[in-house]
Amino acid sequence: FGTALVPEGMLKLKGNNMKNDSRPLDPTCDCMVCKKYTRAYLHHLITKEPSAALLVTYHNIRHMMNLSRRLHESILDGSFPKFVNDFLRCHYPKG
């Protein structure tokens, strides 16, 4: 509860470092949560309102849909190994 999926991995919204973060969950995401709410606002909701999980879930589903679409496209166009390499490099930059 309170974890958003982002290109770099998982974003813990309950952490105090989110308290004043005015960025969207994921600036590359086209979902209504990322367009409308900041990390700070979602942090506030997550720590006060259990129903805030709906917003994070909405974003996480959209994130997974986009990831699946990109994965599928990489298989079709023959760039799957590059996709996997880029995905892992983004999620685990330190190796």
C-alpha cells in the first residue's frame, strides 16, 4: 500500500521525502493521476485516507499497460533484447 510503479522501479509514497515533492508520480505517464496530482498530494492522501490507494492503483495499472505495450512492440520489431537491457539498466542502474 502506498507504492507507485515508475520507470526507475518503485516509489514509496509514504516516505517523508515525498512530503514536498511537487512532481507527478511519473512525468512520462499519460494517466489522469500523473496529470492531476503531485507526489506531495498523494503522500498526504496515502498517510490520511485509505481510499487514496485507488489513485495509486489506477496509475499502476496504466504503468503496467504501457510497459506491456512497449514489451509487445519490442517483440514484434525485433528489439526485445535491447528492451530488456534498457529496462534492467533503468531499474538497476548500479548493476
